Amino acid sequence: GAAMRRFLGPLFCLLALRLPAGSGAAARGLDVASYRERVRAMFYHAYEHYLESAFPYDELRPLTCDGQDTWGSFSLTLIDALDTLLILGNVSEFQRVVSVLQEGVDFDIDVNASVFETNIRVVGGLLSAHLLSRKAGVEVEAGWPCSGPLLRMAEEAARKLLPGEPLSAVCHCAGDQQLPVVGDALLDEPAQKTVLWSLGSKLSAPGLICREDVVECVGNHIDVITAKWVAQDAGIGAGVDSYFEYLVKGAILLQDKELMSMFLEYNKAIKNYTKFDDWYLWVQMYKGTVSMPVFQSLEAYWPGLQSLIGDVDNAMRTFLNYYTVWKQFGGLPEFYNIPQGYTVDKREGYPLRPELIESAMYLYRATRDPTLLELGRDAVESIEKISKVDCGFATIKDLRDHRLDNRMESFFLAETIKYLYLLFDPDNFIHNDGSDFDVVITPYGECVLNAGGYIFNTEAHPIDPAALHCCRKRKEEQWEVEDLMREFYSRKKTKKFTLKRAPDHGEGENVKDSQDASSEKAGEKRNSKKSSHSLLSCPSQSFNSKLAVLGQVFLDNT
């Protein structure tokens, strides 16, 4: 209805701006369809061997054809690969895996788990799969996308992580957390404003904005007890990379101007103090002197992030620098000494990371520059030639002599393969320009989904921003009615009746329902059909100033 049109109007206007499809690809003679099918074959070579040799362990060990638990014993690769299955068009396997996960994954276990990795891989993977499940032909329950078994699993995993969240937020520079779209305001608005920014007044300048004696104001690691920086190297790579990524993506997803302002402040300092000839070095955070003249492979996400704020020219120049490193070695070493033009000792490996391919995918959506397809081609050729073994794809231990390591990280299927496939598949539903969408009728009214504008978390799990709009409307209306009732009873001066806003245990539930749900959860397993569960509910704002379009964000002044 009218609400749907108001929501999608600006989206359609902006997404209608398209570049000519296929331009540049034919000019270089690159067979995009052929490489797309080769990427598909790479996925199944790795995925099927994981199922045969490693499941239910977290990861495949491709040299010995067995499995190992690494990040918590959650069948991690299966969860991480789930939305990739749908992007490749495998609806039947997606449906089968959803059933397997519901029956077999239990988060009520005592394991040593990484808050960060579990958040981005498990919570992110389940949440993305939940939002894509209807598109994959899964029979969804009434109330979807605001409720569902995968969403309940994601929320359960997230709640298990909450006790460790404050420390993890500091240790991983606060931004390395799942975008706050799980559960009933599980991560509320103050949590969105990242711990690191609020620490600014203690650590450097008010608001964490740079001043003359504070160069960039963001180091690498913090002592969580003393709130002191213990690693004072400032850059765009490991330890702070996802923080910058989520400032931009959180701003787009949540339409939050403050998050974008935070990033733009950092971006000024990054350009002023760390950028040299379109490379980004590491500097001492208080002095601005170069501390490490190295390029880390994790930094290769940066051109893609630049494209999201519309800085495409700078993004392409930096991308081309990084691409020269790939051409030199057939992959990106973990550390590359820029002045020497060679690898750094003990950092010569390439664990099949996705970041440069990720940037190529974003930039190709923005420019259609055939050079970006050539990177995709080179990545396919290199990975198949160097890394492919009988039981999957192995981490490259040393790019100089192509020695391999007995590990295949789950991000290979979640990110590397996904971004490669999307680079070579311009018509994928992920690239929807807004001309196609689904209208879902929920108990709360019309819900518009799958209109495009997906936001990838730092593990490449796509989140449909429209879901936030769908699942918040009922709560706002509920609160409005309750406020009116309060006013009514206040005027009547009725002392015997007090109406309180229900705590955030679920949409439309009363206090008794919430209490019943709590008692049921205490005595029942996760998959009990009798439990009352929270619904997806998150802060959102109208799409009025910033939108991701073909890899770019349009700001008010552009």
C-alpha cells in the first residue's frame, strides 16, 4: 500500500541508475559464463568433500581428508556456506541443510568460542539464511520474517555470546560485531555507537575526533582492564578493519547519520596520515610517523568500502596497487613490504582470503571496468592451480614455493567463492536493482522484501535492509496504542490499573507470555515448538539520504 510505496520510492529512483550490462567484458575476450561455471565447480569440489570427510566438524582438513573443530564445534562450514548455496541457485540443498541445522546444531555446549568469529559466521550465517529462506522455497511460519526457526537459532547463539560481548567489542575494536539486527532489540541503539568511539574522551580527544597531538586516535588493541592502548599502530587492516566496514554498512542499513559521520572523520585522518601513493601504511597513532610500511592482505577490503561512499576513483587506484601484488605471487601474502616489493618473513601465506575479490565485485558493479573481471579470472586460475587438492582447497602456506597447509577456512565457501560468483553473475538476485521485489503479507501488514540493496556483513552474509522495516512497524504501533491508553487512564485518574509497556521479549506478547516463555526456555530445548520466542526488531530510519546503488552510496550532497 501507501507505506510500501513511501518506503520503496527513493530506492527505485536511485536503483534505476544502471550502467550498461556486459560493457567491457567482451572487449577483453573474457568468457564470463565459463568462469562463472568454473567457480560453481570450485564450490562443489570443496563443499562435497566437506560433507563427505569433515561434517559435522567445523572445517575440512583437505590434505588428510578429515575434519577439525576450530571456532566452537558448530558445523561452522555448513552454516557459513548456506546462503552461498542459494546464490548458486541450489534450492534443494539449501532446504536440506536448513533441516539438518535445526535438528543437529546445539549451542547449549561448553566450548571455547571466539565471540567475534561466532558472531560474524554463525549468527550472521543463520540470520541471512533466515531472511532468504522463503526465496529458497522453505515453508515459513506465520509471522516470518519477524519469526522463524533460523532466527531463533541466531538469537540463541547471540545471547550465548552476550556475556563476552563487552570485552570482545574492545578487543576487536568494537566494530567487529554482527550488525544489530538480531532479536528484540538485542543490540540496542547505544550498542550501535561502538565502544571505541565512546572511549575517545578517555583515550584521546572528545568524540574521538583527531586533534593536533592525536593523529588518528584508533590503535590496534586495548587493555580492557586499564582502557589503555597496548598496540598503537594505526591503519586500516587487522584489528580495526571490520570496525570501519561496519561504520559504513551500519550507516546504510540503519540509516544512521552518526555512524557515517564517525567513518568520515576517521577517513580524513586515514588519508592525511596513512596514505602514500595510493598505498596505506601503518603509523604511530599519536605521532603520525610510519611504523610499518606494509600492506596486509586484510586491507584489500578498503577499495570496496571506498566505493560504498562513492569514492570510486581513489578506490580503483588503490585496487590496482593491490592487484599488482596478486600478479606477482598468484595471491596476496598476509604481509607485503611496500618499499622492498616482497613478502615479510613468516607472513608469506595466503589462506584463500576474499578481500581483494570482494573489492573487485563492488567496483565492477560501480564501473564495469573489465580489469576487475581480469582479477576474478586470475583468482580462479591461481586458486585452482596452486590450492586445489583431491579433498578440497588448501591454505597456501607460502606463496613463494606454493607449499600448502592442511586447512580450508569456512570463509572460502562463505566469502571467496561467493564474491567470485557474484563478480561473474551480473543477473544474480543479489544484484537486484529494485525492479523486482516480493510483497509478503504478515500479521502486521504488508512487508516488502528482496528489492535489492543487500548489506553484506564482514563474512559476506547478505542482510535485506527491508526486513528491519517489516519487523519494526508493529512494535511502534503497539507502543503508540499503549501511550494513548496511558494518557486515557491518566486523565480518568484510575489508580487501580497501571498499563506498562511490555519488555522486549517479542512483538505483541504481553508480560505473562514473556514470563511463560522464560520458564519454558529454562526447561526445554531450543527446538521446542511450545516456546515463545522473540521476533526480529531493530532500529531503522526512512531511506532519505543514503542508499547503496551499484556499489555506491549517494549522500545528500552528491
